[in-house]
Amino acid sequence: MKQNNCNMKIKLLISICLVAALSIQAQQKVIQLYPGAAPGSESWNWDEKQNDSNMSKTEVVYNVSHPSLTVFPADPATANGTAIVICPGGGFHMLSINSEGNDVAKWLAKRGVTCFVLRYRLMHSVTDDPVKELMGGLTGDIKKFNESVAPVVALATADAMNAMTYVRQHAADYGIKTDKIGIIGFSAGGTLAEAVAFGYNADSKPNFAAPIYAYVPDAQSTEVPKDAPPMFLVAASDDQLHLVPSSLLLYSKWQQAGKPAELHLYVHGGHGFGMRKQNIPTDNWIDRFGDWLQQLGFIAPLKAAPQDWPNLARFAADNSKVQAPAAGEKRVVFMGNSITEGWLRLDPDYFGSKPYINRGISGQTTPQMLLRFRPDVIDLHPKAVVILAGTNDIAGNTGPETLETIMGNIASMAELAKAHNIKVVLSSVLPAFDYPWRPGQQPAEKIVALNAMIKDYAAKNGCIYLDYWTAMADARKGLPANLSGDGVHPTIAGYKVMEPLAEKAIADALK
């Protein structure tokens, strides 16, 4: 039994190290699961933390002492009364909050499901690297380590039960139907999902359950409840933690009890794939989950949406409200991607106190910006435009592009602006050593080369070159941790470096 427990902990550690994802989070409603201190952990006085500067190099939440639910409302166009509690994995030491939490919620919300991402109680980390601490525990006294983890697993299970109870008791507040509330969990979170599927009461009963590459403890040998919910199971045959037997066990139990169950076993995918893109069939497990929910009546088929590849609709309403420039107004439009969009979100005062208009859209590439350049820049009649683009092209967000193609799109935007007497500021691409959402692209040197092309074009065509790169690059030609949380997007400290550089470039352009 001791050896099995040791293997379990090692497996959970590997699962943490395998997960990697990124998403830019908007403010979401956060609900405290308990009105005060959580029962059983009243003496816990540490603060919840979140970072990606850990051994696993992915965004994790840790030191959760006050469990909470983050709400992702269903898209009003597809809302159907279904809700789901999402339990990210992380070995009960941390939560892989994006690929096994927020990204799942965003996908389901678009399909009409109101989502509640659960931050359940975890082991206490005394440093800012919970992965490293977990490894230290595994190489120490295993018996002592197991004894310390077991109570936390019980507390986390109670959190999952209470999360289900909260959603059902507040269903009317969110437009939820009380017979359409489910739970999904990944790895350690899958342990919680299957525990709820076995041990619910009237308020916490799930109407469907989805343990994804879950670990099923040996103690979970109870009989399947007579009114057990339908179950959806996913795992990969090459799971490094060898947890396929857990999924097979759950499937067999549900089959023997005559309860609906669906099992997907992929040849490849490893453990902890979540919403990560690996360009293999496991990338589509969430679509199979959607098919299953649709078949059971929990979601409706998606209607084909009109194609708006450049996202012209994003600012259509805002643009219609923009008045003609006042006499003497030196209006400036900032055209860009998530770095431009995030600037307004993190430092709204910078834009609010000046005649500046932000037209950044997260994830966009230069061909998308070129298509929306007229409605989002020219038709707003600015004196100048600040163009910051190219990093998403290098990442391949909309397919492969050469540097020459990227530069051509930037040049086309500049030439459109000049044809309408708009002064042009061409920004350098910010440094990036790697892209968390698309690792392995080796962007650093490509960015250097593209910036040289932008600078050369600006000098030959009467544009102002705005050099962010020189002021922000570290020794790796990446964005340092003191200016960015993920190596790509600036923090408020990063934007404070950018602001005076942008102001000088704008002033030079408007001379």
C-alpha cells in the first residue's frame, strides 16, 4: 500500500509538469464558497497565489485556503439552463487553472453552459514554487507526506460537494435548471468529480459527471448509487501516470450497474492534455464531450455563425459613437493585438486622459488588422496611428507567414494611413523568447529580423519608428519577468516603460 501511495504522488507530480496553457483573463465574478473560514481549515491563514514562475512553467494557482467559484456566464445567444462545476487538476498542491479550468469554461460557455471554475483547498506551499515543494515531499518521508495530503483530499472533496450544492441552491440567480447541473474534473480534479458521482446527497447530486484522466483511490470501491448520473470518461493509452485502469474501472462499474457511460481512450495524448493543442486527436476530446452533452439534451446543436474573420463587428458599435474630431484635437488610434488591448485594460487612465482610441484585439495577425484598418482607423479620422503588430503572425495564429508577408501587411496599413493624411508610428514587436500558447516557435531572432525590416521601412517612408524592443529585451532577447507575467504580455510595469516611448514617438509624428 505504501508503494502504491508513493506511485500515486509521483504520478500527480508528473501531471502537473505536463500541463501548459495561456489565456488572458477578463474580470469574472468570484463567489466565496463559505461565508467565513472553511470548515476544517479554520486555522489556515495563508493567501492564495498564482504564477507561472515555477518548475512546470505554466500558470498555476496554489495556497487556496478560501475555496471559491469563478463564474463564466453562458453566452446569452445559446444559454440553455445547463451548468457545470469545473475542477482543475494539480495533485492537490496546485491548480492548472487555464487548460483544465478557464479554457474549458470558455468553450462550454459558448455552447450555452454556465460554468463555475472551482478553486478547492490545497496543500500549503511555503515558497512560490509548489512543484518543487511537491518533489521535495515525495523524496522525503513518504508516510508523513501521505498523512499530510489525505486530510486535504477530504477537504477538497467537501469543497466540490458544496460547490454543487451552491449552484443548485442559486440556480434561479443564474438562469440554471436544477436538473441540468453537472461536474467535470481533470486528474486530481477528476478524483473530486468521481467522488461526487459516488457520494452525493439531494442538493449536491450531479445530473452528469465527467472524470477526465482521473485517479480513483483504492478506497473508492463503493457500489454505484441506484440513481447515479450518466458518466463521460476520457484518457490516453500512453498516460504517463498509468491511470487508464481508473477510467476502465469507472466505466465497468457504471456498465454493471446499468447506468449510461461513454468512454474515449486515445492512443496518444499523455496525461494532463486538457485544452492544450498537440495536433493529435486528443485536441478534439472537448468536441466529443459536446456531442455527448447534446445527445443527452444538456446543450443544443450550434448554429453556423456568420464568418467575421477580421472581427469587424468587435468595434462597430463603438466606432458609430465616435464624434468628428474637435478643432485642434490631436486624435491618435492605437491599432494592435492583445498587447494593445491589454494596455487599455491594465492602465485605462493612460487612454482616458488623452484623445487616444484603443483598437487592439487579442490574438490578431496583420492580415486581420489590414482588413479592419479602414473602419477601425481611417474612418475615425485620427491625426496619427500607432501600429503594433507581428508577434501573432510569427506565432502562426492564422497560419504560416513569412517575415516578408508580415512586413508587407504592415506597410499596406502605413500606406493606407498616409493616403488619408494620417501620420504613422510603426512600433517594434516586443521581445518574446517563446509563446506559451504555441511553444517551440523560437520567435526571438525572428522578431529581431522583423523589427529591422520595420525600422528600415519607417526610415525610407517618412514614418516614426517606435522602439520598444531595445528598452524591454533581456539577455535571452525575451521579455523579462519584471515586465511580464508570461513572457509575452506586459504587466503594468511593462506598460509604464512603453508609455514615455509612445508619447515621444507620437509627438515626433505630429510635429
